[in-house]
Amino acid sequence: GDSVTQMEGPVTLSEEACLTINCTYTATGYPSLFWYVQYPGEGLQLLLKATKADDKGSNKGFEATYRKETTSFHLEKGSVQVSDSAVYFCALSLNQAGTALIFGKGTTLSVSS
Amino acid sequence: DTGVSQDPRHKITKRGQNVTFRCDPISEHNRLYWYRQTLGQGPEFLTYFQNEAQLEKSRLLSDRFSAERPKGSFSTLEIQRTEQGDSAMYLCASSLGGLAGNTGELFFGEGSRLTVL
């Protein structure tokens, strides 16, 4: 079935370090791909998305490129900040009317100063 | 505040009791989703409404679970005869959907945490 697999955490980094969180997917058809973020004490919110192969989503210094050949959507940031500490979820949508998002298990990122 | 709101935020109950959660979506959103999230897992889809119609239910939604959205605005999720395995965070999300399908941008509430003793 359709699924998302992301690297297990926690990921612990120092401020200004580079970040990569791996995400791969299995899906029939051509899904849209997303990264959602959950900051402590807050609800999930959309970080970025890409709707077709080779698209790059970006927001708040984070980037992810939709790679159809490797079925991946890795999240990257060149220099993390303490405020980036959160749980990050990779997700896919099958682009059919009403179909819900399918989420990965989440990766906890902890950034220290 | 015009975000998705959920009530109550926390609920502790004894096994066998019934509980009900309420979700108020963003007012102009026609789609409403319920998800369940357990510790260390991502959100798992439970059910989805477009306006007042419940269009999809996950096999995770047992007969003890029922959801309604009677006027196409707020929604309730009721769990009857709760079991310890029902302990989880119940998330509500809403979106503005069109004929082209789900763009994927869901707006989530902060969730209702259920603990069944």
C-alpha cells in the first residue's frame, strides 16, 4: 500500500549545523509530497510541498526536492537554529478528491546553542 | 483566533466510559478530517467529511467510533465503551477543497489528548 518512510530520530544538532532528514515514499500514481512541522505545544502546520517530479518546495530556509527516480523527498537546511527544534513529518497525498494525507512517523529535531 | 479549535484539550476517563470530542474548523473550509496520533507515530487517518457528508472512513474506525458533522460546520467524534488502546491524541484538520482534489494543505488543531485508565 501507499506509505511514507522517514529517518528515525531524534536528530541532535548544534546551531548553524546542516540538516538532512530523509524521506522515501511508496505510492501508486503520482502523489504530491509534503513536509509538516509540529513545534512544541502547537498543532501540525505545513512547512513546504511539491506537487510533481523535480519540483522544489522551500520555506523558512528549508528545502526539499521531489525525486521520482529515487521516490524521495529529503528535507534540508543549511544552517539550523534553536527555533527549528520540532517534530517533522513527511507526508503524501494521492491527489484524488477527498483522499487524506498519509504521514510518516515523524523525526524529532533538537538544536542546541 | 480563526484557526481550528478542539475541545477538550485533555480528557481522562475510565475504561468503558463514553467520550466525545468537538472540532470547530476554519469557517470557510468545507472539508474536515479526523486523525489519531499515538506516541512516536505519525497521524493516522480516521475519517473525512465534505460539508456534512462523511465520505471516507478508515478501517481503524471501529464500530465504537462515530463522527458527525450535522450542519457542515463543527464536528464531533464519539468513542463508546473506551478501551485502553484508545489512548491517543485525536487531531482535527480542515481544508478548502475543490473539484481538482485535495491540495494537501490541511490546517490542524492542537488536538485532544485522551487517556483511558
